[in-house]
Amino acid sequence: MTTTTFGVDGMTCAHCVQHVTTELQAIPGVSDVAVDLVVGGSSQVTVTSEAPLADEAVAAAVDEAGYALTPRRSLL
């Protein structure tokens, strides 16, 4: 199992959380999705899957729900 946390911008309510959760659960291999809703900020979405997921697949699912992944920051 692999657990990865992503930032998602634009979610404001439980309805938003449900849309994102539904789209992410549709990705093959995803077994769990947990969302820490931050209204007005970047919500933390933790995805548990059988194997690591491609960032592109996660971004496409979040986009389909109507939201956007927060750009990852590189540590120097």
C-alpha cells in the first residue's frame, strides 16, 4: 500500500469533498481517500492505493471534479 497527500485548491464545502473523493476513488487501485477541508486555502487530500499513482492521473481526476492540485514545492 502507498499513501500520498496532495494539496487541492478551491474546495469550500462537504459537497466539494464528495466530488473530489468520488473522482479519486474511480482511479484503479485506489482503496481510500481522506480529505482535510481547508476553506479558503489548500485542502489536504490523502490517497491510499495499491501502488504509487501517477501525478497526471490524480490531477486529471481532481480536474474532472472541478478543482486543481496545488503545485508541489521543491525543497532546496
